[in-house]
Amino acid sequence: MTEFHQLCTEASTYHLLIREGLLMVAEAVAWADGWILRLDTWPDELTDISLSGGKANDILPALGHLVWPTLSAEAFGLICRYLLARLDEDNAWLPSITSLLWRIHYDSAFGDRPLEFEPSTELYWFKGWGNLIPDGYEPITMDELRRQLREFLQSYAAPNSAPLH
């Protein structure tokens, strides 16, 4: 994978996670700074993020210019790896994680950000996390939901990718 491809893949990941409140904007600033130090020349958007003062209103549009028009399997793998770490650190993340997975499904099926791969039907299941009795499914406990969510995230998490910092 070329550096530019990796940069845009990571930008796609950061954009989604920050937009959904699962990643702090300060982490995006550190990420941009790391890329600036690593590259001989870089996109202006990295400078914009670096100099944003941690303002999400400046960071999200800059990231938005770097993201791919589709969500790649690599980006989704990074997202799943990050979400798995969040789930392992605190069960309180479970609603936010399932909500994000549902929105990824929705954006893929009805929005402007199609997936380049096909977990979309599995993602649909996470729509019903709140009442634990989604239409057409058997009632489950929070522990069972967490177990199934963890299993899903593990199956897509990018094992050889660098973790998000």
C-alpha cells in the first residue's frame, strides 16, 4: 500500500470515529503531526489539522477532503480494531459502537459512502441494540450482545495494521 493510500485510509477512519464521538480530536492532531514528520511533501489538509487548535469544526472538513469516496475493507478493519479496543476498555462504549455500525450499514445502503466489501447485512443487526429485541430476532442479554459484537469486530479487525493512536 502506498503512503498516500495509507494516509487516505487512516483519514477515512479518523473522520468516521471523530464524527461519531469515538475518537478525540487531539488524536487527529497528533496523527496529522506524525504524517507531516514522516512525509517530504504532504497535503495542505494535514497542515490544517495540525494547526486547528483541536477544533473539530476545522478538523472534520480537512479530514473530509482526504477520505476515500468508499469505505474500504482496510479502513473498516482499522475501525473494527479500534472499536474492539474501546469495547474491551469499557462496556459503556457498546451503544456508541453498535450505533456506528448501524450508520455504516445505512450509509452503505442508502447514503453516499458505499462499502467496498459486503458485511452490510451483518451490520444491519446492530440497529436494534437499544431494546435488545430487534425485529425478527430472539431477545438477548447485554452480555450476549457484547459477545456477538466482539465476535463480529474480531472477524473484521485488521490484524496486521498499525493501531490508531
